[in-house]
Amino acid sequence: MVFAGCVANLDAVWEFADCFNGLMAIPNLIALIALAPVIRRLSQDFFRDPDVRRPRDTDYDGLLVFRDK
């Protein structure tokens, strides 16, 4: 790709770069969809009582299990 970037038209190089940057979003979107239930459970836990100070070593294993409640 470096050689193609050196010899190609600058507009074409930018179009390829934009295209491939857009394609990099696909794995991230798949991961966000897969983690949506976990994010929902953690958010519900937080908003149930947001004033509670949770220590850094809090065990969230019960919330991180992939199952519907």
C-alpha cells in the first residue's frame, strides 16, 4: 500500500484511506452490539444508587454473565 500511495493520485489515496477507516468501525460496532447486555446491567447497577462509592476491586462477576434476566 505504501508503493500504491506513492504512485497513485492523491485524491484516490484519500478515498482509499477514508474507505478503510470506515471499514475499521465494523468490528467495533459488532463488539458494542455483543456487549450491550453487559453495559445495560452495569448501567442499571450504577443508576440504582449512583451515590454509592464502589471500590476499584468490586467484583462484578454476577453482572458480567451473558444471560437474560
